[in-house]
Amino acid sequence: DAGVIQSPRHEVTEMGQEVTLRCKPISGHNSLFWYRQTMMRGLELLIYFNNNVPIDDSGMPEDRFSAKMPNASFSTLKIQPSEPRDSAVYFCASSSGGSVNQPQHFGDGTRLSIL
Amino acid sequence: GESVGLHLPTLSVQEGDNSIINCAYSNSASDYFIWYKQESGKGPQFIIDIRSNMDKRQGQRVTVLLNKTVKHLSLQIAATQPGDSAVYFCAAGRENNDMRFGAGTRLTVKP
């Protein structure tokens, strides 16, 4: 079975550029989550969707970050403009239960470096 | 606010021994707890979870123990194998609230 698919796996760009991270959840899962992982702060939930609708975006660090889920099989996380402190590994996860508090299936992440 | 921490950042065990990874949480209202395993270059992988109405749950070679009195949970891995080498995260959450992850413990299994 295909798991959660993220692209790109690696992204290196200069500060000020727009960055778009992509995620394809597991087919049939109705919840999608975006996380950021850094050495300093660990794994942090940024936003999650149920049935394509954003439920909680309180973890989104600032207005430079936005996330969309136009359909059940695709989501994007966009950073504009990007800054060096946004460098991190960004994970997408999906689940079938509709709540944060359940097992989630993670993709292998996008390693983002902002120069 | 919620904070979730681990007692040790690293743990080294001999192959075949049992491993115990500990985790403390701060929010007494937390009612759902989960353990993930993360291998290098990969995303976290679900291991086992437990709800606050239980104090023990067993899976294949793994057991999670929950002590709500002292807000502590542990992950026990029986007969640790080289493939168990990874970073292990605990997380705690409340219904309709975000889940907070611990910093992780790196488990190294020596042959």
C-alpha cells in the first residue's frame, strides 16, 4: 500500500523565495496533519484538516505560512517569504479517525534549507 | 501549557536485553498517549498507544505503562534487536486538543 507521499524530499532555496511543500495522504484517510521538526523544538503540529477543512491552525508560526487542501488527495504548505529560521524537516501525516489523538501515518518528510 | 519530556536523551542496550524508555508529561488532563519510532531519514512510525482509562497495554514485543498519578509513561521493548535502533517519541494529548511530542530518546542496540 502506498503511504503518505511528500515532495520534494529536499529543498534548498534562498531567503525571500516562496516555498511550496506537497503532500498526498493515504487514500481513504480523512484527516491530514502538517508538522515541523527541528533539533531545538522537536516535532510541532502546525495545522490539521478534517475532510479538507482546516480545523486547527494555531501551530502555524506566522502569516508567512499557509496551508491548503483543495481535495481529499492533496495538500500544500506554503511559506512566503521564506526565512533561514524556517529551515527544518516538514512532515505530513494522515489518519482516518478525525481527531489529533489517534495513530497517524507519516510521510518521510521534506528537508527544507533556507540560505 | 503542555510539555512532554523524556528522562534520557540516549539509551544503549545489548542485543537481546529489554529496553525501557521513559516519558513524563505535565498536563494532568491528558487522556491519550502514543509512542512513535523514527528511523534516520524517515517519518515517525506508530508503535503503540494507550488511553487514560488503562494503565497497561501490550503489543508485539512492546508494552506501554501509564502512571497517571505521577504523570509518567514508559515503553518497554522485549528482546531488543538491532532493527529497534531509532529515536523514540512519546506524545500526550487531550480530546480535541493538539498533541505534544517529547524531544525523543535515541536507542542504540549493541550487537
